[in-house]
Amino acid sequence: MAELLPPTPAETEVERRVRAWAEVQRARGKRVALVTSGGTQVPLEARAVRFLENFSSGRRGAASAERLVQAGYGVCFLHRARSVFPWARALPPYGSSLLDALRVEAGPAPRVTADVDAFPGLVPALQAYRRAKDEDALLPVEFSGLGEYLGLLRAAARALSPLGSSAMFYLAAAVSDFYIPASEMPEHKIQSVDGPLQITMKMVPKMLSPLVKEWAPEAFVISFKLETNPSILVDKARQALEKYRHQVVVANVLDSRRTSVMVVTRDSEMQLSLSDEELTQGVEIEEKIVSHLESRHTAFMEKQPLIRKKVI
Amino acid sequence: MAELLPPTPAETEVERRVRAWAEVQRARGKRVALVTSGGTQVPLEARAVRFLENFSSGRRGAASAERLVQAGYGVCFLHRARSVFPWARALPPYGSSLLDALRVEAGPAPRVTADVDAFPGLVPALQAYRRAKDEDALLPVEFSGLGEYLGLLRAAARALSPLGSSAMFYLAAAVSDFYIPASEMPEHKIQSVDGPLQITMKMVPKMLSPLVKEWAPEAFVISFKLETNPSILVDKARQALEKYRHQVVVANVLDSRRTSVMVVTRDSEMQLSLSDEELTQGVEIEEKIVSHLESRHTAFMEKQPLIRKKVI
């Protein structure tokens, strides 16, 4: 379901949780970022066996969340279940690699240890995670389906609205553009003997509109745009800024998304890229994105009272 | 792509690897099972951002692979990347739970240890995995896309064909029934401004036909059937047995798949279920499925020379 329904009890509970957590962050003088990450799932059947998925490992969202915490933000991490998780990226991939990295030390009280030599990034990652946890700087919230994502985004946005311009929305999740309305969905698994499959999907209403206009009108809002065709990229970013009146679009092309992005605002566009040297050193593009957006956020906050006065 | 193309170099390499491994299993007097597990992914665009996915965590395949190794089989585990993996199920879920279970013991040579008290199944699982690995009893092979799955299934089936009736095919993967032929696929990301999305998908040719007729004609072949509508379940299983001439269909309904299945053959049907007591004790239905199929496989092997004589 992609229509925005009245909040479920679970969403109301998340809103309460995020609001209380944000209050603590504000009391500590911290800015807050809501990072959305991973792809949404759209069922094709009511008792669903098949789903439409948007491609996204969640790597960008997870890497950005790490950087934002490091930059002093409290981060609410609204992510697809089992997508890449901040600092867990330092672990070997789930499956045989993960099992191979763990050893049982036999004895009356057997211990399980991880092979830290094979994964040198693991110790610093676990320490950074522990620090973030002790400081309450990371609040993870999970979603799977599109409807769940939309409801939780609304809940979190409303909860962060009292923070005004010190809240950043970093909308890196890959949200489906299409869905099948519940009323048009077959009840049971689509039978393959019925011949070729015809699917008609409706467009998902863009949540940027109510987010910017109603839920958190003073916040600093960044959306992400992924295209495969580089020639339409900046135009699409500008169209989005015109339409939704938010602050920044980070635009990127599928093939080069890990090494280069365009940061587009209404009156500027800036390319951020990794040099060959930085690539060899293992620098991540998210380091540049977050550092750039942090200063833009600062400038936005400083201008904000002025703008509001003007409006009044 | 879902048409079966000539083998790629990667598939030829997998065929070689499985053949060599199967030779070792046979020399040790072991039966071999090919377990397929997890769902396949079907791209909707040539440079794909969107995919059609079949629901499957891979839990059934992974649990069955563990049981089959325990029963003395060598298991080739053809699974969806990042789906549930044998014995890795004992670990906490990926994300904050997994990070929370790991502790850094500081010091000049810092160590990472896992909280074995919180996850009592972890030590025996790691030990069982290690044993399987030392005995070369588990050969994992990964896929993601439908085309990759089909190619690797063919490669593995050909590699196991020399084992004759001592090879079991345990086809638990959730394979897409539909795909978009490459020639009809849009090159770039489908634009949402173009209005509602119309998708027409073709039926995937069933691989059970060539598997049973050509690739491994003497093997013991089990397919799985998942439906949401219980009233058509056994009929659909019988139709499949009639059509593909393989040995067993394990039929199950989405809602009750973890507690009850029907094992259907051409001349019998048998329900396997967990009692409330077994459920409380944490018994898994895969224990019953594997134990039942193991005896059927024995009976099949014993009858085989007779059948072949008759045919000759």
C-alpha cells in the first residue's frame, strides 16, 4: 500500500521514540540527521510471493551515517532491514566468509573469537559503533515495504520538526516510484499457467511535497537522484528542486556513483569526485558529500532567522 | 536473460569444480545432494535499477543443507547471494544485533570475541560448519539473477550426472516464473514522469524438463511448490509430476510452510507436520523432510538397476 493512511500504532510509537531521542540530542547541543537508506519493496500480490524491488545495497546511507555521527550529528537511521548497516560493513560478508572469520576456542567455557588480522578494519569499526551507541548518537529504525517506509518517514519527520533548521533530512533510500493499489492486487500467487504476466503499476505520490510543506517545513532537506543516463541528470535534479522547493539534490549516475556525484542547489552545481590517489587510499565519496553538506547546513541555519523574518 | 544460452566461462568453471568435488565424494562412498536455495532476481531494465524478486529468505534450503550434511551427504549449495546460509543462521541478524554481540578486548593486540552466552547455538553451529568444511562436505555456489541461476543449475546438474541415482536434486530455490526478454527491455531507468508503469513479462521455460530428460536423467529429483491457496496445492503437485516425470514434489502453503508440508509422489501423498511439543522443543520441519527423503532416495537407488534392466 502506498497511499498514506492514518498512522498505525507502530508508527505512533516510532514518532514518540524519535521525538524523545531528538530532545536529548538538542539538549546536548547536537544537530540531528535523518538518514534513509536501502530500497523499498512493493508486493505484487496481497499474500505476496513476488515483489518489485529497487536496487540499493544501502552502502551510501550506511557510510554517510558513519560520517555524520563522526561530524557530531545525532543520526536517526531509517533503513531497509538487512541492508548495509553503519560499521557492520567492516565485517566479512554474511555467509561462508563470516563463518570462516570466526573460531571456536574449545575448553570448559568455549569462546568465539574473530580473526582480526584478516579484517583490520573490524576493531576500529566496533569501537566507533560502541562509542556511537554509548553516546546515543545512532537511532536505527527498520522498514521493508514501501507503505511502511512512507509511514515511518512521516513519523520521523514530525518528530524532528521541533528542531527546525538544525534537522537535516538525508534521503538516500531508493524509494519505488510505482506500486499496485491494494484494490487491484490479486489475492493469491499469480499462476504461471495463465500465460504472460501483465502488470500495471500506479505512480507513488512523492513524499517530498508533504515533507517540505507540512511535516518539517524548516528543515534542511537533501534528496538523492540516481539515473543511468548522465545526459538528463542535472535537468532532473533542477526539476525536483523547482517542484518540491527543498534545498539540495545529490545527483549521480549508476556506473560512477561511488566516485563522483553532483551537488545541485537552485543556484549552484558542484561536482565532488575522488582522485585516483584518494581511490587507492580507500577514501570514500561519502566523506566528501557529508563534509560539503555539513557546511551547507551551517550556512542554511545561519540564514534561517533572516529568511523567516522576511517571510513574516 | 532467461533463455538458456551456451555456457559462460564462469559456468564452465563451476561445472569443472563441482565435477571434481563430486568425484571426491563418490570415492568416499558418499551420496551427493544439490540444494538450490533463495529467490532469483529478474531485471526490469537493461542497466537495471528495478528488479522483480521472488520471496525467499533461503531458510528452508539452508536448514535442509545442514540436515543433509549431517545425514552423510556431500552438499553442493547453490544459493542466492546473502540468503540464509547453513550454520550462519546461529548468528544474530546482520546489523545492530550482530555488532552488539561482538566485543573488543582492548590491549596491545586487541581481540574481538562473540557473546556466546546470548547465542547458545553459536558454538555448536560453528563446530558443525568447521567439520563440514574440513570434510569438504559443503560446496557453496552463489547466484543472484535468474539467468545466472539457470546457467549454474545446468552446470551443476551436468557435473553430477555421472553419479547416476546416488545424486539427489533438492530444488528449494524460489525461481521466477516470469522475465522480460533482453530485446524488450528498456535501456535506461524507466522514468516515472511517463505515467503508470506497464510491464509485460514472458514465462520462464521450466528447467525441470531438461534437467530430468537431459542433464541428469538418472538422478533423484525433488521439486518444491509454494502456493498461497491450499485448495489447489496437491493438484498442482501432481500436474508437475505428470509433466516433468521427476520423483517427488514437496508442496507447501505460504502461511504454514514452517510447520507442515505434503510430500507428493506419483502414487502417494504424505503429510509431515510438527506437533506442538516438537515446536516448543525447537524441532524444525526440515529435519522430517530430509529424513523422509533420505529413505525415499535409498529406495529409489535400490530399485534403479531393476528399472534400468526393464527399460533395456
